[in-house]
Amino acid sequence: MTRPLNLDADIALALRLADAAGEAIRPYFRSGVATERKEDASPVTLADRAAEEAMRAILRAEAPLDTIIGEEFGVTAGTSNRSWVLDPIDGTSGFLAGRAMFGTLIALVIEGWPVLGIIDQPILRERWVGASGRPTTFNGQPVKTRLCRELSDATIATTGPHYFDDHDGAHFMALAAKTDHRRMVMGGDCYNYAMLASGHLDVVCEANLKLHDWAALVPVVEGAGGLMCDWNGDPLHAGSDGHVLALGDPARLEDAIEGLGCDHH
């Protein structure tokens, strides 16, 4: 069953999801609850679950036909061609370290393609909203990526080297070597993509991402004038393999793909 795309209504719903997730997460941040990796009682797990449960409750009530794909509670199948993809806390290590560089990711994916995305930082109350055919906004104001005339001028970011296997890590380092790697940024998870959308970074490159890690990022980055693709330069969709490249200036695409020097086809 196909519902007509009513982006205004979908954005309003997604904003309510972000509000609910933030309310659930804030009490756990720097809460002093012991942070060792207990199976179920670490604050990040409690915060993750509370946030995803809050979002799912709203979706069950307001979008009962849509599929829900969440990091914590898996897939609840719907009967429409629409999926809400939720990552309540993207950036667990930052959250546990008391750093406000994690985010709640909310995406609407239709027939495998992301059409709406939110990156929400509930502690700083920073919110990026991207939707197909619309300019990306940060706290309601439009934002733009920045131009990058040469890859050698680019600031590149990635969450961390431990997320790459040796093979992917070698390709990442080959790309990083062609950028201004003295300014390379490590750590940041989804926040790096928000910074790219707002014009503070030029390239983000990652591997082993799942749909809930990247779906919300695509509309945010592309609505700000940037580009997201896999390591071959192909558009990201639900079947993509988790190799993700984000560019603030789409003119640098060929340079970046050449820098990675890989062919996953």
C-alpha cells in the first residue's frame, strides 16, 4: 500500500519523535549511574531503550501501517512501503564519556530510499532536519555545506580507526593522506555529518554502518548541498553495504573516490 507523500505531516511527526527521545535521554546523561558494561543496566542502554520506546509509542499511534526499524528493538513490520528508522543514541562512547557529541537519528525511508532525516542533539538542543527537495535546517534556519576547491584543503572526519578492518582502514588512510590530515577529526559519530551539513567539515568517511546509522544523515547532508554515497560513488539505499562517504562539496566526488582507491563492485 502506498500513501501519498505528505512531507509536512511526516516532518511534524518526526519532530515529535525527536522531542520524545530527548525527554527520555536527558535524565540519563552524566547521571552518575555506573557506566560499566552491565548487560542491561548501563545508562546508555536504559537511555537507548527509553528513547526508542517513546518514539515507537508515538509511531504505533500515529503511523500504525508503517514499518519501524530500531537499533534496540529490531523490526516491527508494517503494511505500507514506508519505514521509520530509529537510532536513539548514535555515539554511545561519547554519551558514556559525558560528551554531547552523540545524536538521536530518525529517518523515513520509502521503498528503500531515505526521504526525511533528523539529527538531534538533545543536550545542546541542536537539531538538523533534512527532507527531499527542501533545504536542510539547523534549529529552523537553513544551513549550507562549504565549498572545497582542492581535496588537499579538505578537513576529513571519521568516528575512529577501530571501526575499520585492515583492508578498509588502508583505503581510508589513503584518502586521508590526500586531505589536510593535520586537521583530521576522530570521534563524533553522527555529529560529524551535522557539522559537514553546517559547513564546518568537508569529508566524512566510514565503514560497517547499518541502515539506522546512516539513513537519517542522507537527507540532512544532501539538503544542505552536500553528497552522500558509498565508496564507489553510488547512492545509498537500504541494500547498501555500509561503506559511507559524505562530501560537503559534490565537486570533490571523483577526487575522493580516486583517493579511496577501491572498487567494491
